[in-house]
Amino acid sequence: MNRMPTPTPTASPWLPRTYAVDEIIEEIPNVRTLRLVPETGTAPPFAPGQFNMVYMPGFGEAAISISSGVHELSALAHTIRAAGDVTGALLRLKPGDQLGLRGPFGRSWPLAQIIGNDVLLVAGGIGLAPLRPAIKYLLANRDNFGRLKLIYGSKTPADLLFQSEFAAWTAAGMEIEATVDRGTSAWKGHIGVVTDFMRPFPGRPGQTSVLTCGPEIMMRFVAREAILLGIDPDDIYVSLERNMKCAMGMCGVCQFGPEFICKDGPVFSFGRVAALMKLEDL
């Protein structure tokens, strides 16, 4: 079994380390993956589901999940959607341009705890990016897990992320179901919501872990459906997103009830945050 690297943040969590853009991958409309190489040495180890604070000089910082595999430390991948000033500036970068990274930060997907289980991954839109390192780890250690299934939904077929990797993931032992809100004349797949693929349940309810990332309303419905099908709320894991500043639970910007998304999350068991996710504007 490939051991999970021990996450190691930069020497000072306050000081960004210089990286250069090595490659830019056009993923889907308004989304690019930046492969970033450190100015010296290799990137620090991280665990699937963690994030970096990406510093764009003149614009500020944004929390971006790492989307590369845990053993790919010669370069880190960050899959970014333009959603504000910082992310918009990041998508205007060119190969060779420099930026800063702080991290890794946050609580990761609990992959070491779910060995032997069936694993159902449910993603919506760009929520597949924080799950991609987990997918790579699960497939690299395929014999240590039961049935693996990814259910992935997007607005349109053109918005499905990482489609070029689906064949390899399937060949490595993962079932994939894709669904869209609006199809096209060329789309032969499913049209509907991700929970359509949860019945009959694709796993053993008492031995299944659910990892989900996407819009919060989607994650709530995924969790509700999983609970109805016999999954314990503490075996359902959600990745939450909020604006972040310090990434260390000191500034309070990402406070979520008694939790801080940056240090207590972004990955939580649904049992821990279910009540909070029902509250509006929290």
C-alpha cells in the first residue's frame, strides 16, 4: 500500500513560498488547472482534500484545493474557476509567471480510516477537483478498498471536469456515472440529479463511506439520501467552502457556528455539521 504522506506546511504558515506556473490546462469554460513548480526543491507533502492559500501579488489570496495526486510533488495542481478578483487574476497568468503558496492547510478526506469499505464519491461541478486526489489515492491502493463508484453531475456536458481521465479511472477499477442538468443533441447520458444514481444503493450500507463535494444543497440531499439508505451520518463526509483569510482559525472569517472551515475542515463528517448546514446564511 502506498503510504499517505504526512502533510507538512511551509516553514512559516504566514509566509508564502514562491512557485512558477509550469503548465496551464484548459479544463472547461472558465476553469483552468495550473501546474505550479516550487522555486527550489519540491512541494511539501499534503493529504487529499487539503488546500493552499494562493497569493496573487497585487490582488490578494484565495483558498484553492490541491487537485494533483499526493505523490506528485514535483508540481502541484490547482484547478481554478474565475469567481472574483484573485481567481480572475490567477486565470490570466501565463507559463513562467510567479505567485505564492502557503500551506497545505485543513482536514483531509479520512482515507486511512475507511480502508476495507466501499466508497461512494459524489461530486457536483468543480467539486470534483477536491476529490481528484482522493480518487487517485483510492485507485493507487485499489486492493485496500471495496467497490468504488463516482457519481458526478454538472450543468451541461461541456461542464464535466476531467473527462479525459474517466477512461483511465474506469480501467483502474472505479465505476463512473455522469449526469447533467441540460443535455445536448449529442449527449447520450443521463439528465437529472446525482441522487438518481443512489438507488439501488451502489454499496453495502453498513460498510460504505460517502465522500461528497459540490454545492451545499447538493451535499445535503446526497447525505439525506445516504442516511435513508442506511449510512451512518458519521460515515458521510462533506467538503465545505467559505471565504478564508488566515487559514489557521485566528481571524474568524470562515467561522461556521463553533467550527472554523480552515482548520476544523474543510472536510467534516456530516454528523458533525448536519444541524449547521440547515441554517441559512451561516
